Amino acid sequence: MSKAVILQHVAHEGPGRIVPVLRDFGIQTDVRHLYKGDEVPTDLDEITVLIALGGPMSVGDVGNSKYPYLEKELDTIRRIVAADRPFLGICLGAQFLAHAAGAKVQPNAVPELGWAPVTFPFPGGTEPIVMGMVDGAPMFHWHFDTFELPKLPAPANPPPGPPPPTGNALLSSSTACKNQAFRFKTKLFGFQYHFELDRPGIDALVAGNREQLLQVHGQDGESTIRQDTEQHYKRYQRLGDRILGNFVQFLKVYQ
């Protein structure tokens, strides 16, 4: 994996620790600032791995003239899904992956904004990308939507016996949102929560979405997140870097 193309949707949700961690593995990164007019990659032969970051928009904004790049991005992700090429989607990127693979994206029962623990249910906890993770791991959440897990098309004439494989694996859940992370096919991964943010990235995401935070958590929301960040960040960084390292090692084996 010699180069990773990273799609950034807004200024306040950058790649965080992805760039330095991949650099430590000898992987170059090309961050495309789509909101500034950078091109969405369309030639799959030029993409070793594609990473799509978060953003305040949703799959319902595809076709919105305010975000002209989303339609082209979704088209590229659809072709990556069809070819089972390496892909990592985080937050909005995970929702786009689910949508591109034919799964439903819809409002979650409650918004998740701030710190909350996640679990790694069996057999998802045995997946290579989450090896070394433990139940109760603190992760940073910022989403109003959730997704169903995509499934492989059912055979036209299924044979009797066990149901055909779905092609997916649930990797992680939280109390408020069951489908937090998943694998589809072999090389396609989506994480609803943020595991990649550095401290400035957390501050920027909060500053860029203060109205949402006030709506969900009231006047004390920002101070609570600040306190929780002091408590959780060191462990969060270690576990998030582990996910990124697992992702790299996985693709070295399977690409």
C-alpha cells in the first residue's frame, strides 16, 4: 500500500493521526480538500486505498448543489465496493460506504455527540482490524444517523440449507447505536465513530458544530467534552493507532 487518498469534506474534520501513522508505515498520503474544489479521484487504478472522512452533511445531500462533489464521490465508492478495493470510511464515510453498498442510512434513535464506550461483539472482535481492542474502549462520536449493514445479493435460486453469506461482519457497537463499525466483503471498512482524531481535531470538530452540541447537550456540553477528553484521550490515541496499524497490516496481506 504505497499511497492513500484521503477525502476531507469540511475544514474542521481533518485526517488527524491518519497521516502520521501511515507515514510511520512508509505510506504516502494525498489529502483531497473537496470543499475547496479538489478533485474526487475517479480512476480506480490510481487509488491504492481510499479513505473518506466525516462531515456535517448526509447521504440525503447527494445531488445538493451546495456539495457538488458528493455525487462523484458516491459514484467512486460504488465502483470501489463492486471491485472490493481497499476502503476505510469514518463517520460520514462509513454512511457513504453502507449507502453505496445498498444498505439503508437513517436517523439514529438518539444523537451521539461526545465520548462514549464501544464494544466489540463476537465474532466481530476476532476480526484483524480490531485485534487488540477491548470492550469499553472510549471513542469519540459525532453523528445523528446510523446505517444497516450491507449484504451481498441473494442468489436467484438459493439451495436448501443455511442462508447464503451476507458478506458483512459487525465489528463494534455502542449502547446508543448497534451498528458502529463493520466490514463488507474483504477490504471495505466503515467506522461510525471517530478513532483518528488528534486533540486539535477534537477541538476543531466541537468548534465547528457548537450549535449541534448546544441542541443535544445544552450549555455544559462543551465543558463536559473537554473534561472527558482529558480523561480518555491517551487511551483513545493508543487504541485508534492500533486500528490504523491493523488496517495497514490487513491490507498488506489481502491486497
